[in-house]
Amino acid sequence: MKIENQTEKFQKEALEMLEKAENKSEAILEVIQKAQELKYEEVINELKEEQEKAKSDEQYAKSLNLRILNAEEKEFYQKLKNLAKQEITFKQDDIIPTSIVDRTLEDIQKESKIMDLISFAPANVSKWITGSYTGVASWHGLTEELKGELEATIGSLNIELAELDAYIVIPKAISDLALPFVDKFFKSILKEALLLGIEDGYCNGNGKDEPIGIYKQINTTEEAGTHKDKDVNTDLTSFKPKAMAGAKKYLTKNGKRKIDKIYIVCNPNDEADYVAPAIYDDKGNLIASYKNLEVVTTSKNPQGKAALVLPKKYTMGFSNFKVKKYDQTLALKNADLLVGNVYANGRADDDNVAYVFDVTKLEEYITAVKVVEKVSP
């Protein structure tokens, strides 16, 4: 289920309200309230219609793929409904069941290509082992004279080191929904709240109370405790085999690690200006020799630099996801604002998982033209 953006009509009304308002601060708060009401009105109405139709149409009900909730999930969603009716408030120690978090992460993985690059630790653990296995095989057996050199690099990801806050709007109208439909709604807004946070941490996390992003060095920190930026390579000007040699050596750790596919992580603007012209021909077709390259864009990637990245060599985990009602701002008329607070962390197996380069140095791909000289008889 996708949450719709504000309509063009609302945008015009909001602009008019702000222009005419004498008190700009109050007008901004009013616009925010109306935006939230509009944002979720269509979604809730859609769910109500689905709920009514499902009561009399068994086949339709099956097509909705509603989950069978366990006891812990039912208790949590009943609290959510009671909150909407102003009967209770969440306490500091109210925890979102890990099964809901895991299902939400599964949904996120279907929508964001960045998730194809991340391995997620289960939501009910506080520490998780990350590691890369590299080395050279030997046919001489497991003896002291083994000629092959085997290296195992293992790191521990402390998921309780960093925190991520997600702001979640709960419309009071959910009190009219059955629990499976509350589940469908809640996972959709939790997904929306987590998605950009995950992408931001993957790209930009500074390692201090945050994940270690792909543009940061894992084992080198500044005095303030943040991790140092990786050097930005300026010699990658195309994705031709010869030009990619240095990057491939880096990603494979000088041949010790096998790679099958490489992802290009970049900002959407840089994809349009530099990456697309470098990997597509004049007809818009991907250059055949670049078939093992795939572009992943995110607005959270800083402009001007990009990274060649290996998939599933970055681990992220979540632990102890709590929610509480946020009472530090003006209450919304038709919705409550919750703060979802989760311990979360992430890091790559090693620095060589991401090769950072200056994306503006990429050159446009020019199709080679073969000139055949015609010889006169």
C-alpha cells in the first residue's frame, strides 16, 4: 500500500494560507495538520472499503493477503486502537513486536534497491557477527605445510550502540478498523518512516551514535569520535574494463575475494548527468559489456561522489523498538504523533566493500565507428 502525496489542490490552498496569514508560525502548524489529515484520509478510507468488501467476499479477502496475527501483535495493535480513542497512551517501555519489525523490513526490501545491498540481522538480537571470508585454496590437505593462505576477518556489530527515531502519525480513524487492517496500515507508515533513515545511515552514517556509512573508514576516527571520510578516487572516468581495473582490485582485495556483480550507488541527479551517459549508448541501451553493473539511486547519497559497491557485504540490525506518544508539540486534531525509538546500527564487512569515486569525472560513452576504406578496382 502506497501513501499518496499531497494533492495539487491542497498545495495551492496551503500556499494561499501562508501568504495571507499574519502569524506565520500558527499558519505553518495549521498547514502541517491539514497535510497529515489529507495524507492519511484516502488510505484509511481505502482500508475501510476493503474491510467492508472482505466481509462478504471470501475470495477478495484472500487476495488482500492479510496476516494472521499472533497474540503479541494483537495486544500491540489493540493498544494502538485504544490510543486512537484516547483511552490510553503508550508508555516508555512499550515495544513493537519484533515480528512486525521483521515483516516491515521485508516490505522495505521489495521497494528500495538499497536494501538489495544490505544484510539485515534479526530484529530480536542486540549483537550480530559480520565477516568476510577470503583466501586461496590448496589441494595439499589440512596439514601444517598447507601452502594456501586462508584469512578470516570477523567483526561484531553492536546493534545497541546507535539510535534511530522515526516519527509516526496515527490517525484516530484507525479505531474503526479490524486488527489485520490496522496491521496493514501500521506497517505501511512504519516502512515509510524507516526507509529514508536506513538509506541515510547506509550512505552517510558517521559511526558515532550512527551506523558507519559506506563513505566512511571503518577503523579510523576523528578526535570527535566520528569516522574519517574515505579518499575519493578521481581516476575512474569510465566503466570500460581497463578503466575499472583499479576499482576491481580494490573490491576483490587484490584477487582474494570473488565478485560477480557490482552496484553503482549515486544521487539521482548524478545518475542523470554522469552515470547514465557513461553506461548507455545513443539509443538508450545498456552497453553489453556493462551487464554486470547495476545502478542504485537514492536522494540520501551526496552529490558529486558515488561508490562501486558489493551486495550483501553490509550488515544492519535493529533491536528493542519502542514507541511513545510525542507530547512536545501542538497536538493534531485528527491524529496522534508517536515516536518510534529503535536501537540500530550498521557497518560493512570491510572498507573494500565500497570503492568511492568522483562521479563528475565520468565521460560520456561514445560508440566506436569502424571506417571501411573502399578500394577502387
